[in-house]
Amino acid sequence: QQQVKQSPQSLIVQKGGISIINCAYENTAFDYFPWYQQFPGKGPALLIAIRPDVSEKKEGRFTISFNKSAKQFSLHIMDSQPGDSATYFCAANPSGTASKLTFGTGTRLQVTL
Amino acid sequence: GAVVSQHPSRVICKSGTSVKIECRSLDFQATTMFWYRQFPKQSLMLMATSNEGSKATYEQGVEKDKFLINHASLTLSTLTVTSAHPEDSSFYICSARVAGNEKLFFGSGTQLSVL
């Protein structure tokens, strides 16, 4: 019940295209859903996050779509650029600042020219 | 965003030696810090939760005597890998949470190679 399932495992997108990464969860106590971007040899960086009271959140080229009834959320990267090539992790945790994040398995995104 | 500094970024040591990794929150106080381990092309595996002034809470399967965690101040947590062996070679990452905020900020990681 603590799992967050992420897909696809890897993704190749042409420059200018839309990258879509999906995550699903089971634990209904989760109420905070961040996405992290990780470059090789670096720690993850917080990209964007959403809470279940909204269905969509957009920051620049990055959008999170959230479907509470389906217990799914996704990251959309618009106008994908080669610099977006990285590994992306979704995560979730229940309320409470001391709670631990549960991470998805990661998606390796490659944006080609 | 908040900055978490992790040092060293890379360390190579001989089998049997101990290695200390530092994690500092530079511009905020972190009552809670987390230590993760990441194998190549895999997700982050939580090792332990470190609370300032108290003993760390270790995840199941993580040897507390091997991975010593100290969180002596609101801005510093350390992970010491004791008597390191080649199987301890991994990427170790710390993270810190701003007090009263759910956002989690990560250090840049430490690549440990045990020969």
C-alpha cells in the first residue's frame, strides 16, 4: 500500500515534443505529490508538487495532472528540450511534515535533437 | 529554494575503514533529515530518518551499527559508514525538510567506492 508505481521506465522524446510520465498510488492517506528531477551524479531536485485539492498545476513547461478518484498523477513536460534529459521521480507522502516520502521507480527521459 | 550541502561528493576508501558524510542545511533549520542510498539506475531507498537531538530511526534491514547517524544540530547531520566493505559502495544522498513545510530538499550526493 506504500508503493508508488511509475511508468514508463524510460522515454525517448524528440525536441519540442511532450514528455508524459505517469504514477499511481494506493494509499489514500497520501496528500502531497512532488516530482523530482535528477541528473547523473547529482541529488534529486524538486521540480513541481501538487496537493489533491487541485486537478492540475502548471509551472512553466511543467504540468502535473492529478486524478484523485483514479489515484493517479502525471507529469507533462511541454516543448521538451535536450537539457530536460534526466531521470524523473514521482513521490508521495501522507500529511505531517515528519512523514517519509515514498518514491516511484524513476523514468529516464532522453530528449533527442 | 533551500540549499542542502553534502560533502564529500566522492570518496574512495579501503575495505575496513570508516567514512563520514556530512549534510548541512545552509539557509534554514532542518529538524528532520533523511538519508538515502541509491544504486545505479534505481530509485532512492530510505535508510534512516534523523531528528535533531534524538536517535535516528532506521528502516527495516538497515544496520544501525554499520550506518551511524548523528544529528547534533539543526543544520548538520552526519552519516558514518563503519568498517566499509565493497558491497557498501553506492550513492548516498541526504535530504532535509524545512520546519513546518512538507518540501524536501536534497544534497548533491556522495559516491562511495570501497576497494
